[in-house]
Amino acid sequence: MPISTYLQSLREHVGTALLLVPAVTAIIHNEQGEVLMVYTTDEMWGTPGGAIDPGESAAEAVVREVREELGVEVVPRAVLAVFRQHIVYPHGDQMDYTSIAFRCDVVSGDLSPGDGEVLRWQWVTPDEVARQGVPIPIHVLRSDYDGPPAF
């Protein structure tokens, strides 16, 4: 689903104005250390993920988003980072996401279009992702990055 019913109801009140939204993103690697990128109907490349729905944990959200977008089941293994993504969509909606990046492993299923949001996907190196201008810190995309140290 490209936009949740919750966010749609907010948009009915605020139009395209800036919304602050908690979100998740799945960092999934193949055996070569490449990261899975998706190209969406919004004409943007990114990692699978999206907004956290009311009443949903971040881990539940990343599992749901990957299932909806790609038809596979993942297990979140670690929180790699929390970072800001400011996006203005082609139709004008402005979003400031506070994104939680999870390292995820695919545990079942085959990649296939899910809810119609993802048009295609591709495995790419972290350097290729950085060159495409995707607003995810490059160290988060590396397969050897274990996340921040424990405090």
C-alpha cells in the first residue's frame, strides 16, 4: 500500500504540508555484500520500508513493509542506525522521516512485486547507492557494518 490509511487521513487535513513521520528501512544483503534496492511508483530508488503505523513496533513495521513490497518474510537482526530523510514526493507531499535502519535476513519467499508500490529491484554495491543520491548513510549500507557500539 503506497500510503497508510492513517497518513491518508492526515493528508486530508494538511494537504501536502510537511509531516514528521517515524519510519523503518530494511538493509538486506546478498552473499556478495550488495544491498537490495527498490524502485517505486514515486520514481525513486531506496531500500524497502515505510512509515510505522499507529500501534505497531518498528520491528513489526519493517517485517510488514518488506512483505507488502517484495513478498518475502524477513527477520530484523539489528538496528544499524537512526537517521533523518527529508523527501518531497513528485506529487508534492513533504515528509521528514526519522528512519530506523534494520539489518534484515530473508527467511522465506522469493522476491516478487507485492502491493504494487515497487516496480523493480536491484542488488547494488553501497558505493553505487551513494552515487544514486539515496539519502541513507553509506556506512549503514555496508555488509560489514554492525551498527553503533553499545552504551
